Amino acid sequence: MKQTIEAVQQQLDQLRQQIEQFNYQYYVLDAPTVSDAEYDRLFRKLQRVEQDYPQLVTPDSPTQRVGAAPLKSFAQVAHNIPMLSLNNAFEEDEVMAFNRRVCEGLEVQEIEYSVEPKFDGLAVSLRYEKGILKTGATRGDGYTGEDITLNLRTIKAIPLSLSIEAIPELFEVRGEVLMLKADFNRLNQQCLEKGEKAFANPRNAAAGSLRQLDSAITATRRLMFFAYGIAPSEDSKVPRDSHSAILQFLKTLHFPVARECEVVKGCPALLAYYRKMAAQREQLPYDIDGVVYKVNSLVQQDRLGFVARAPRFALAHKFPAQEAITRLLDISVQVGRTGALTPVARLEPVFVGGVTVTNATLHNADEVHRKDVRIGDTVIVRRAGDVIPEIVSVVLAQRPNNTQLFVMPQYCPVCGAKAVRTDGEAISRCTGGLFCPAQRKQSILHFASRRAMDIDGLGEKLVNQLVDNAIVRNPADLYQLGLLALANLERMAEKSAGNILAAIEKSKHTTFARFIYALGIRNVGEATAKDLARHFGSLDRLIESDMDSLLQVPEVGPVVAQSILDFFAEAHNREVIERLRASGVSWEEQTDTINKASKNNDISGKTFVLTGKLPNLTREEAKEKIEMCGGKVTGSVSKKTDYVVIGDDPGSKYEKAVNLGIALLDETGLKKLLQLI
Ligand code: JCF
């Protein structure tokens, strides 16, 4: 059947509009409304029709996001209006000085600021002519950049065309290209599987992807774009009152804009925003390296103007760098609680992530060889949040010629027992078990740790002394400690000895889940310990369990089950447990909490999300209480969330909960629901 050209044109328009709408929902709103299969079906249909009617293909068709042949080099692009840089601040005083200068310059007491995260990506400009994306360029030196239009067109969050009614004939959007952490991890995983080199961080991966001369390669990398501004324009179609209005305008044009943008007043609010984002940083889906403060009023911005190449009305308040370069002095081997031998890099001290770092983990021997890390190398160290510092990569250009290779020892460096590496495992382990002082120390430290028995003050130095002097051999010995034995230790005053004994006494009252976790059974982490506690309810039932009954526990598979069986099969372990119980370590039997909870239909199986600071409960306590009653606590709000518990200073989860119409609770509401009051 032959269609009229008008009918085909109409069909093409509709398909293109639908596909771009799906792109928008998926990439910008993060809320897809169709399946991948349905999307692919429409896309292939559009491709087929365009194949039959090549004269109807337009540059803004979704099929044209990758279309051209690889380039030989990038052309230069002059920025009509320069792309500025921002002045940086690291310290709070510098922020206060900035605010003071702004207040004085404008002769006002308090300023309204638009605040936003500072993306750790690559700045680009997008030039739309008559609504069509014509040129995309890197920032370059701010005056001239490189033409990377073909690569930017592959980013599905970037509109290829905009409604000409909404924008001026010449319209320039500025923002940052980056790779989401999840996409970065996936890409690196793929690289490793193919035996290729991994990227050091999402920024490098984004830069490497954006600098491809072949846009077909860029298209295989999932890049994201966030808009943070426009080139100044006199046109009445663009907002001319405030920066926040410009961001809102960009949102209505379907550009991605950071959800974390806010408008605040005064300097203390700037610093509060900085701290809030620093705390959220690890949870954000992308890397940020600070926050940006901008005077919100565009009239006030104009009055302040520029110094050199940076605006007086804006400031980048940066987080301490998470990566630094230093020298690797040696690689030693640490023995963990389960005997795992971990290579640890000894480093020339370096300030990174806000602290001085001297050690970094190298995970295992394969990792050392894959990264080709050698003793004497110059390395990039990364410390992100509270995560253990690690070696990102070697700076090969600075490798001296006398570096030494690392060899994993065949024997435990602490007890001398044979080290074995099971086929298919990356980890070598000491076979010395609890005869190995290192394993003994680590298992006692784990037992006492905050999320286990929570014995305050029982740290590494004290445990080393206790084990080395044969005062404590296993966790049960802790409950037999006397004041005298403790006070005789080096650097131990009577007062601190008393504090430790009190902390040990206090730890006797615990929960079943904490106790299971504290035992340090291989492959049994906090979550599994909770599952086991909930399922078995009593220690005797857990000890007497067999493979079949263990496999009944949700999330427990044969490997975990076998570890549990092995642990309780060991007479020594059962003896320690008996002595712990005899010393008075106890908990409320879970059976009755479970019964109470299962009667309480409001909670059992329900999903909770916590946001903000609660007046009396810590996050951990609230989580524990919810789980005791059979509820689940998750990290992000979705349609499946049943309750969102709101504290002071709640995050974006609060807004999301309101938008999705999810039940909100404050601390009192939560306690009532859990029948605690
Ligand atoms: O997120 C960023 N890296 C970022 C950079 C955000 C901004 O609002 C910026 C910027 C660079 C220059 N604003 C300007 C004027």
C-alpha cells in the first residue's frame, strides 16, 4: 500500500516525538514509562521508514544521534561569549570573605543565593540555531574550544531540537558532561572482562568518551549532561530576573538540571548547604567536587561584574581533593579475621580527602598485578568519604627503574602457617585459624566493634596487648577480665580500665542479630545475621540447624549455609558460645518480637525510608527497631516505599515522598506505629 508523502511525514513526526519523549522520561526524569523492548520496536520502525524515505531524514531525528563518519581531528570553535571559570574557595573564611565582598559591593545586609552541586565533569556549550542543536563545544581555554557536536549528539539527555517559540533564534546552553557512577562501574567491569585497561574515575571515563573522533564509540558509553546556565541573552523569551528562574526555564525545555539546586539567604546558609552536600556526596549518583554559590538576582550579578576571567558574583566552594599522588614505599601483608591475606601499600604520607594517609589497600594479589603496582612506584591514592583509601593507578611516566615486584607469601607472615588460595578465589588465606594471633586479634576486634557487641574503648592497641600477653584468647575471655589485669597493662590508668570493664558489662545486653554478627562467621554479614535471627529466633535453633533448614532462610544460599555449618561444627566455637552465655551475654528472645510484629500488620513486610535527623533516635537505632518488628529499611524512595520517616533537614527524599503520595511519619509517629509508645 502506497502512502502519501504527507502521511509518511506525519508518521515520522509522531515516531520522532514519541522516541524523544521516551528519551526524556528515561534519561532526564529517570522515570521510564515504556519497556526497552517497546522503545527498540519504535526505534527500529523509525529507522525502517527513514530507509524507505531518505529524503525525509532530518538532522534532529533520534536516528541521527550517531550518523557521521569518524573525524580526522576536532575543529576549533570560538565562544561568542566566553565560558568563564569560577573562583575557588576551600575554607569557610574564604566563603565568608566572598559574602562580605558581595554585600559591600551591593550595599545590602543579606544576599539571596542560588546554590548547586559542582559537577566533576567536563564543561561544554550547546549552541541552538533556530531551535536546532548546531554546535557543541568543549570549554577549551574559555575563548576557544573544540567542536564535539557529533559526540554530544549521542547523549540522549541532550535535546537535538527545541521549540522555536520558546527560545531566541540564537540560544546557548552551558553545562557539564559526566558519567554516572553506576555507568562508570559497569563500563570498567566490561573493560576488565575484555582485558582492557580500566578508567581511573568517572571524570576520566567521561573525558575519554567525549574525546573520541569516532562518535559511534562515544555512543556506546552512557554519558549524562546537566545544564547549569545559558550564555547571557537580552531576548525577552529567557528569564532576566534570577539564576534560579533560568534553571527552571532550562527544566521546562527538558534539559536535565541538578535536583539538588536550591535558593538560600545569607552566608550561614551557604555553609550549611556545603556541609549537607558533603554528607550526601557518596550517595549521589554522580561525582561532585564541591558546590557553587551564585548571587541569584541577575541585576545584582550585573552590578558586581567580573574580575579577570571570573565573575565576582559566584564562587566554587570545593571539597578536599579525593585523589593525590604519592610514592609507594613498600607493600606489606595484613592478616584479616578470616585469615585473608591483604596486600597493603605503605605510602609516603599524603594529604587526601581531608586526612593524612599512610596506608592504602591493594585488595589482593590479582589486583596488584592487574594495576601493575610495584614497590617504588608513584601512585594515585584515592580516599572517598570514610572508605578505606585505595590505589587507583600507577603513574607509569614516573616509574623509576629500580622498582620491585610484589609476591604474595606462601606462609602467613604472622603465624607461619601455610597460606592457601582456593581455585576460583582471589584471596590467599592463612590456614592457622584461631591459633594465628592475627586472626585472633581481628576476631576479637570484630566482636567488640560498634555494629557487633559495641564495646566502647576496646581498640586495636588494647587488643594487641591483651592477646600478646595471653590475657585474652577469644571473645569469651573478655567477660572474665578483672581490673588488675587491665590496669597492669602499659598506658592503662585505673580510670580507663574501669571504663572498659563497664563497657564490657554493658555489652552483655544485646540483640540476637548483633550476637550472630559478632561471632564473625565467614560470609555472614550484618544483613544475613539479621535474617538468621529473624528466622531462627533462638540460638539453640540456629546451632542445631542443618543445610535444609538454613536454605529456608531468605537470601541464604549453599555457600553461606556451609559457612554456618562449618562454624558450629567446630567444638572450640561452641565452647566459646557456651562461655559467653554463662557470663550473662543475653538478648530478648526474638520469637516474641516476631509474634508481636506479625500480629502488627502495619509493619511486617513494609518498606521504610529514613531521611533527616530524628530528635532522639540515631539512624541505626531507628533501623534496628523497624527491623525488629519485621519491617525493612531501604535507601531510596520509590512507589514500593510504604513509609518515609522525616527528621530535621530532610533531603530530596522528602519531596519525592510527597510527590508519590507516600505516608510520612515523624519520630513519634514511627514509635506509635511500632507500638513502642
Ligand atoms: O557544576 C559545575 N562544574 C559548574 C561549573 C557549575 C556552574 O554553575 C558553573 C560552572 C562554571 C562556570 N558556573 C559557571 C559560571
